[in-house]
Amino acid sequence: MALNDLRIRTKDGEVLGTRDSLFEKSQVVQEAKKVSDQEGCISLNKITSNILRRIIIWAEKCEDASYDLDNNNMEAWKDQFLDVDNETLFQIISAADDLHQKELVNRAITKVARGISDKSAPEIAKYFNLRSKNVHL
């Protein structure tokens, strides 16, 4: 299969190429393929190129044994991969869910859960950048 047999146009108009096999379980991708444009691109209008690039890196690294990382190094890489600001983390969760990247979704949600464990309601509201007259920060 070709290295870039899937071309995806992102929310910000950038076209990224990747292997179709990485996202074959994604209903969003499969539906988008039915209405690809004249250039053979599918459109994922909810995902920015920055976030899609990150998810492609994740999917390729997790699928490709040629990276030759032992289990401990791979676990460290996966943890470090999610060392991002909260906004980026939430965008990764949403996009990874659409793209059927279950392990990435689970790890990111676990990171969020750890981030709010043992926090008060105002601290949780701050973590999620929520403003409410019912929650005093």
C-alpha cells in the first residue's frame, strides 16, 4: 500500500497524506471517502492540521514496528506525546475519537482524569477553563 494513499484536507485547508490503513476503522474517514473531492482528498472540517499531524504521528509510530522501541521506551514516548496544554489535549481527544484511535483516546482521557483527581469544583472549572456564576474561582 502506498505511503500517502489517503489525502485529508483539514479544517484550516491544509492537505496531509497518510496511509489509509491507519484510519480504516474510522467511520468518519470511511464516510468522507464516499464524497472525496476532485483531487481525491477527503475533508475533515473539525480537525486542524496541527492536531491531525499529531494523530498521524501517533498512529504511524504505534503501528510501525520499524521504530524498534522496547516497551519501556514506547510507554515513555506515549506519555511524553501527551505533554501538551489542555486545549490541545482536548482537541486530540475529540479528533482521535473521530479517527478511531482508541488507545490515544484512552490515554488522553486518563491524563485528564489524573489532572482533575482530588481537585475542588473551582479547581476543576479552572482546569476546563469554565466560567459560571455557580462556581466561584
